[in-house]
Amino acid sequence: MQKCEQLYEGKAKKVFLTENPDVLIVSYKDDATAFNGLKKGTIVGKGAINNRMTNLLFQRIEAEGVPTHYVQELNDRETAVRRVEIVPLEVIVRNVAAGSFSKRLGVPEGTELAEPTIEFSYKNDELGDPLINSSFAKALNVATSSEIETIKKYAFMINDILKLEFLKAGLRLIDFKIEFGRFHGKIILADEVSPDTCRLWDVESGDKMDKDRFRRDLGNVEEAYVEVARRLGLEIEKK
């Protein structure tokens, strides 16, 4: 797989063209941001951990019937993926009240929800990724009714898969953010699943094992990422 010119650079990744128009190469960075880019820093080794963890979990998700953009892991930081047209929705699934959900609704953090919830944010940095509903998404031509139903179905399937995978690793899946894209007109899972995009709490201690350690200045950020990867069976060298 030959890496050609850079197509795009975001907060956490660089994306490159390849000789195959249907395949891109994603390169994960150690850069860390929070609060829509207002807080910036570096989490050493994060790129390799997020790349390898995403690839592991995407393969498990695909095995359970949800199509993904994963093609091939090339090295610790780079992966070949299907070239999708990203649906400009951040899809958030919550099992336990935390973060903005707790702030908006006055629900104490850590409260188990009666059932998993799903919410959409419109992907627009300038607007701060505002919350929207399905009706807004259709009105803005962001997605069709059929696509939204597929996204919802896949999101809850992914939640069931990830809850089990993380529980086996001694972690509670509090909530997570995912993104979807269109590949030849078909909705598939894209982006990543990692401690950057999931809230993960240790089952026994309740310790936060995700990017909240960076957001909230809790310390031991790199160690938490390495520990999550280790529990999932990935051999990660401490930097």
C-alpha cells in the first residue's frame, strides 16, 4: 500500500491518498485536544494506542455484523481504510450519566440510565458541534430517514458489542462517540473507538481510564491509555 499526498490533517489524525481511489491511509497523532480545541496538549504514545485499539475493536464489531472502514493495519500508527464520505453527525451513545449530559440535565455523574440513550451533534467546529435531532438532520440534508435509522441500529449494536468487550477487560463503558460514512452509498462505521472517544471507568475502583484524565487534569494520562490497551490484549511499549 503506497502512501501518496496528504489529503487532510485534523486534530488527531493525518489522512493520505493511495494509489487506490477507494482506500486512504490514516496516520494517528499524539496531539490531544478538548473543549472543541480550546485545550491542547500531547499524550505520548496515544497515536499508536488509538490506532491499534481501533483496529482491534473494528474487527470485532465487523465480525458481529456492523460494516466498518477498516482495511489493513500497516504499522503502529497507520492503517488503510475505505474512503468514505463522512456523515456530518457525531453519534453519542450513553449508558451512564457523565460529562455534558450530567451538566445539561442535572443528573449526578455516575447515575445508571434506565436505558441507553443516543444523541446527535452536527459536526461543525465553528458552531461548537451543536446538538440536533433526527428531524434537523433530515431538514439540513445531512442524512436521509433510512440512513438515520441504519445509524441508530448500528450505534446500539456497537454499544452492546463494546460494553461486553470492555467489561471483559474490567472496564465500564460509560458513553462513547462514533462517526459514520458512506462507502458507495452504504452506511459504515468510520473514525475510531479509543480512550479519546469513549468514557471508560475501572469496574472495581471507578477510576477514569480515558481522555477525561486530560480534560480534567487528573494526571497519569499516558498510563491510563496504556493500561486500557493492555487489558484488551494489545502489547504496548511504555514510552
